[in-house]
Amino acid sequence: MEFMSSLQNGLDELKPSLFELLSENQLAALLPPSLRYLLAVSTHRYPRYLLPVLNSFDEVYALLMLLVERHFLRTYGGSFTENFYGLKRARVLRTKGGEIPRAQLGAPDSVREATQLRKSDIWRNLAVLVGLPWLKRKLDEGYDIHAAHSNILGTGYNRERDGLRPGASIKERLLFYYKWFLRKVYPSVNAAYYFSLLVFNMAYLFDGTKYSSPFLWMIGTRIRRLGSADHKAFQLAAQKAGKAVGPARPGEGGSIFSPRNVSRSVTPRLLSSLRILLPTSIFALKFLEWWYASDFARQLSRRAAENIELPPPFLPGALPAPTPRPQSSKPDAEPKSANPRSADPPISSSSLLPILTVPHPTPATSSLCPICSNPIVTPTASPTGFVYCYTCIHRWVEGTHDRQVAFMEGSAGLRHDEEEDEGWAKEEGSREGRWESGKGRDAVTGRMILGARRLYGGWLFR
């Protein structure tokens, strides 16, 4: 089935199969999301410079692809991804059937010059390669925003009648009709778009047409394989381009960064290198996606971490734990945990008030929650590395934990041993305005946690 279209037309060896064209289309469809993902990751490091680019990604990508596709169409006769698959775009001749098989076999160089894209053909192909995908992405995005939820309001709600107020401005009217088009017309247009692609693909598969897409039929262009005449022409063009640079003009200098050398030598080579760089980056991203999603990677990570003993989190500025007190004479008395920060609690840099914290966990209490002093239920790690019960750290960050409320209201809600250990018995009455309850902070270190209200999967993220 792979070379079915070529077998049905034995004289035309340069006609690519449908499966080659589908592979090329899939590669072209992977470029925008891959570049958007790389840009989104880089934006976290440089948000000031890259965030505006990410917000206008469709427009920036369309402009860049306009330059890249124009270069490849002028130099190689095909788009960026088509050249990667050894394909090109040829102009359909105005002959009977548009085919000249005998001339193709006897004079391939002359046929190549006759079917080569002209300047007007290049711009029409750019409209199909760059303009049409950009318009499709914007319409899909607009439909998801304005029209995908229109059925939720029910049929009794007339949005068109209530949406346009009397005396609306031109901008409001254009936006209103744009939303109406997305809700009423665009679903049918989108269905017709994919149906036409299916019809042309099936016709191309069974050699019923020379066009694999209705848009190629509209601009009179078809996809072909690169032949020996094309490769010879590319080599001659590269040799001429190398000789065309020549010596520097008087007063220009021979630097590689001169405008003449950049426009004639550096820029074409840089654009031509993209046919290897970008597809390779796509394959690398897909490989990394498979690697991190596979069981093989998890097994390797588990084996590598088995022999690693992580030390307990180190608290900068923490004093060493004092000597433990002698145990009580009561047989059922529990050992009391000392608080090394009771004499010197952390101070808030904004309010300059001491911050409520809990005792630093010790090796003997590592399996207990530092907040409730009970065995940890649903372990949840904060960005500082300490592990708590999920409900305890969630309420602590929200500022609604019983220990916080009792401390801020006074010592009435605390056990007597807690008051004595943490030095709270000397303070009486409400502590509002004298202490911070630790809301939005880590319970042990007192550090502010960014995005502390969002808890996912048992982990507290920034």
C-alpha cells in the first residue's frame, strides 16, 4: 500500500505516495506545539522578555515561518518539512492532462525549469502554507472560547438578541458577528474542510487526481519527489552562491558580520540548517516524552535512588537542640519535644513581628507530624523539605489550624505542656498584632510559600 499510487502510474516515478504526504503533514503539525512548549519552559526563567512572545505565539510563529518557507520555496522549491522528506512543489503545466511523461524521461532539466515555481506561485503557496494554518488555529481558539459552551445556556436563551445592545459601536458589532459566525457557521465550515481533505486524499490514493489537497488544486500546484535534475540544480546554485560573495567592497571590510556577507552567506546557511535542527529537536522531545513515561525510566530511577540516603533538611540559623529534660516519673508520660527556636523565633521582614512555628523534628520524631505530633497521615512535603499531614499543613497555610487559632487567641486552647515547652505561658491575652500566625508560611521554618493555596497529589508546589 505504501507505493500504491506509484505502481498505478508506472511512468511517473516522481509522484509521491499518499503515506509520504501524510507523514510530512504530521511533521509540520508537530512544529507549533513543540516550539510553544520550549518557549513556555524558557518563559519561566525569563518571563519579562518571553511572556509577550508567548502570548502572541501564533503571530510570531507565522512571521518566522513566512521567512523560513519563503527561503525554502525559492531555494529548494518546497516547504521546510517537504524538503526534509525529499519533496518539492511543482507548477502544473497547461497541457492536456497536465502530464508530459516522455519529456520527463528525455529532458528532466527542461521539465524542471518549466515546472519551477514562479514568484506569484511562491506567494500563493505561502498563503496556503502559512496563512491558512494561522487562520485555522485562530478560528479553533475562538470557537473554544466563544462558542464551545453555547449549548449549556439552553435553547430558550437568545444570545444574539441580548448580546448586541442598541447603539453599539463598530467594534462591538464586528465582535458580535464574529461570535455569531463561530457559533452558527464555523462548525459547518470546519466539517467541510476536513471532508474535502478526505475526498482529495482518497482520490489521490487511487490515482484519480494529481492534487492531494483542495488548496493545492486551487493554486495549481502539486507535490513531487526530488529527482536527479533537482539535486544537480541545488549543487550549481550552492556553488554560484559561494562565488557571488567575492571580495569585500572598498570601505566595507571582510568581516563575516558585514551586511553583505550576512545577507548572502550567513542567512541562507542558517535557514538551510533548520531542515536538520528542528526535526531533530522534535524527535528528541518525543524521545524524552517516551522516556519519562515508560516503566524502564522509572525502574532506573528507583534503582539509582535505592542506595542514596538523603540527610534531613538543614535549617539555616537553627540552634542546636538543647539537652533533653529528664523523663517524668509517671510511667505513661510522653517525651516532650524541645523547641530550639522558642527563645529566638523568626521575624517577618514585612511586619517585623515574630512568626509562630512548630518545633524542629528530631530523628526520634521523624515519623510524626511536626504540627499535630501524631503519625503522619497522607504525607505532604513542603518546598522546604519537611513532611506533614496533608490536612495539617493545608489548614496551617490557610491559617485555620486549631493550634494557630488557640495561639493567637491566647493559651486557653493549648495544653499546659505546650505552653511550658514553647515559652507561651508568660504571654497573656490575644496575640493579634504582636505575633503572626504563620498563615501562608511553612510550619517549621516560617518561610513564605509561593502559591501555597494550591495542593496537588500530596505535594505542596510553589
